[in-house]
Amino acid sequence: MAQQPDTVTRILDTAEVLFAERGFAETSLRHITSKAKVNLAAVNYHFGSKKALIQAVFARYLDPFTVRFHAALDELEARHAGGVIPLEALLETMARSVLEVPAERHSLKVFMRLLGLAYSQAQGHLRRYIQEEYGSVFTRFTELVRLATPDLPDAERFWRLHFMLGTVIFTLSGLDALRDIAEKDYGERVNVRDLVRRLRPVVVAAMNAPLPEPAPAQREVG
């Protein structure tokens, strides 16, 4: 007989799926406890609050991701012996680290939806938590990207990184629908790694695209 997951695992498994499907504000603790078949006292005992539960859901993904990503960046820096790491190598390493983590938990789709929520619905406590607990790896990656794109102004690099992140999150969180369309309309069967292989040159090209033309000066109305 398969062993039943413990209470904490059951709460976290249920919460992350419901958060990914409904969002943070729309998912109540009572809905989580009903689906997880536990009582509200169990959530309060193990987590203390909905805020702490949200943070624990992210920690299950971001803890192993941070460890893997730091180790992967260590390898890249050693391989390039203090030189500038090419942008494509940085993006490939990040993608590989992202793909390795969800296999330990739920699907890649859930992970990407949670990341999307961290941007679109994150309350102040979640932004602070992610910055305090995981900011070091993202700061390290951003600095390596800065060295790889010396001609980009800092503000432009900021926007392009977030455009890239939005593209990746949208694509991977909608993976099932995109695969269905590709198979139905184009006769292609693609797995996640095929998709990342196609996505990589697009985001690299976006990061290396020419700077936009300056906005035309607006004429004052007298």
C-alpha cells in the first residue's frame, strides 16, 4: 500500500496547485484545508498564517533552484577562468537549472505559474521574502548578464530581462496548450527541452537587439 503523505506535505501540495490555478487572494485557507482534507488548526499549527504558507510553497521550489543555480554558475565561472561568460551560456544554464527543479515537486507548468504570480500578484511580504532569501543568486546572475551585454544601458537591460522572463513564464506555463496546437496544426510533437531549444535563440536575440529609437520630443501646447 502506498504511504500517505504527511500533513505538511499534503497542505503544501494542495496549496501550490490551488495558488497556481486561482491566485493568492482568491484561494482561501478553508479551500486549501478542504482539498487537503485537514483542519484549519493544522495549517495554523504548521505555518501560522497564509503569508507563511505562501512563502513555504515558494521555498520548496526556490531552495533547490538556488542551490543548483549557484553551483551551475560556479562551474561556468571556472570554465571561463575569470573571463566574460557569453550570454547564451548564461541563459542555457538558467534554463537547465529551472528545468531540473520541478521534477522534484509538481509540474513545470505549476512552477512557472507560481513565478508569474510572484510578479503579477505578489504582496509586499512575498517580494521581501524572495529578495531576502534568494536575492543573492538573482543579483549574481544579473551582474553576469551585465558583463555579457556591456553596450546595454542599465535601464534597457532591466526591461529586456523582464521581457525575457515574461516570455519564458508565458510559454512554459501554457505548455500543454501550446503542445496541443503544435501537434494539431503543424504535426509536431515537442517536449520541454525541444521548446527550450527553440526559445533560447529568440531570447538571446531579444537581449542583443538594437536599442530602440529615442521617443520623439512632444510639442508643448501653448
